[in-house]
Amino acid sequence: MNFLFHKIVNFKALNLIGVFRTGEGDSYFLLKVKKNKSQLDIVENLVFSDIESLKAKLDTGNPSILLLDGKGILNKKIDLKNEADTEWLKNLDYKSIHYTSYNTQDSQFLSFCRATVLDELIGLFHKNEIQIIDFYIGGLTAVLVNDLLDKGKLLSNETVLEFNNNTLNAISKTVEDNKTENYAIGTASITNFHLPLYGAAINFYINQNTIQKSSSGQIDYEEVIYRKVFEKSGVVMLVGFFCLLLASYGLTQYFIYKNATLNLENSFTNKSYMVINDLELQKEKKLKILAETGFSSKKFISFYCYELSKSIPAAINFSYLEVYPLKKKSKKPKRLNLIIKSFY
């Protein structure tokens, strides 16, 4: 189920927030990136002096990753072939710290701070309704960007990363405070304070085995996934509901129209039936009249001639009777043609 949810929720854009601490206060660095197939594009990079200004510029629909560096962050190179270094690493209390490490074949580079420092910062972001889904300590993530830059030395925040044949060889703090260097990535240019944020974005999308880190009880990535799944499913259900509602409305209107048409046809049918029934009654009455008058018979002329001659007084004798029948019936007023010289 988790695998399915991770497939459903695919973050195409990220907010990467860098908090750099000095004796004078915190500075906030924001890097917005967007994943376009196999390319990671920089959308925007900004700097803020307070969390309220940062919050106003955040894309709240995208998840945020936190990177903490500066005052209170320690960096150490551990030589895995040195017994003292390996002993120190074994005795390290991982429960009391948060860390990010980068591993090479012979060394381990560690950036760490007290656990309470990071947990309080994450709590502050959550209090300001900024959802943090992951975090990093120090500037080690900039190592992942050097595959693109191919530099012998990188300035990540105020940490100097030195490379030998593109392999991290040394880590140290810069002597100069607030030193700034610009690095070109694609068509964008970012400073050394945004550089480790871009490396954190690379590690989010392409999880590198060389980067290891601690976890915090303040962050529940699965909860964020479930929330996003719920939001997406809610939107799908809402859209589906409105589609069904629209379809229902359309079908209702269609059936209302069809019903009105059928009612109209039925009304016309009833009227037609009444007219036909009335015509049939009239036909029957007229046929009855014709039958009584004899016009329905082919011998009706002979019948009327007989009736006429019978009504003549006996004192009068007929020599002959001339009858001029119509050649055909005429329904319209026009000249009539008679059949002349027909005797009955």
C-alpha cells in the first residue's frame, strides 16, 4: 500500500530552505526547484532575514526540505584507517545529535549538531504552518553538485569542500565571514548558500548511498504522503461528484424534454382519435341516410322514376319519361354534363 501511495504522490517541485545561523541571528535562504523528466530546473532563489517573509514566498502546495548550517554545526573528517578516529565514531552518541554524513572509500565526513537544536527549529517551522518533510545538517550535500561543476574546491555556505579527482578529500570552515561565490547551474546562477540546497534536491530525487543522515521524531514523511493522497483522492472524488451531478442534471433535462414530447404527441393522438371517431359517426349517419333514400343503390334512378310515376293521378297517362343523369359527381360548383337520350 505504501508503495502504491508513493507512486500516486510524486513531488514534481520542492521548496528547499536553508537556515544559516550566526551570532547576529538567522538568515533564511529559499531555493525552488522543479523536476522536468531527468532534469532538475532552478525556478527561483531568494534570501530572507525572518521566517515571516520566507513564509510569504513559499509555494505551500509543494513540500519543504530544511538544511541547517552555521553556528552550532560541527564538521569532522573521520579517517576509517585511523584507529583513534574509528574509536571516536563508535563512541558517538547518535541519540543526542542530528547529523549528515558523506562516505568515501577511506573516509567519512560528518556534519552534526545537538538534537534539540534541530528539533526546536523544525517545531518553529511547523508552528508557522510550514511542513518540513526532510532535513540535512551542514553543507555536505554540495558534494553531489560537483559532478556538474567539476571543481577542485567548493564553498558550501561557509564550509570549504576540497576535492581530489572529484572525490571529497577535506572539509574546513572558511576564514572569511559572509564570503559569497556564484556557481552556474544550467541557465541559472546560485550562491554558495544555495549550493547545498540544490545538492539536497538531487539527493531527494536520486537517493545516494554515499549520503547518510539521522531522523527526527518531529518529521513523519508517511503522514505527508497520506495527507497528499487524501488531498488528491478528495479532489478526484469532488470532481467525480460534480461530473456525476452534471450528468444527472443533463439526463434529467433530457428525459423531461422527452416526456414533454411524448405528452404532446399523446395529446395530439387523443385529439386525432376523437376526430376520427366523430368522422366515423358522421359517416355512419350519412350512409344510413343514403340507404334510406336509395342513393346507395345502383338502381336509385329507376326507383325514383317508379315512385314519381306512381304519384301521378290515374287520369294522367305517360307516353314516355325522359331522364338526364349526371355523367359524374361534382363536388365543386361548375358546369354539369348530362347524359342525353337515356330512357328508363
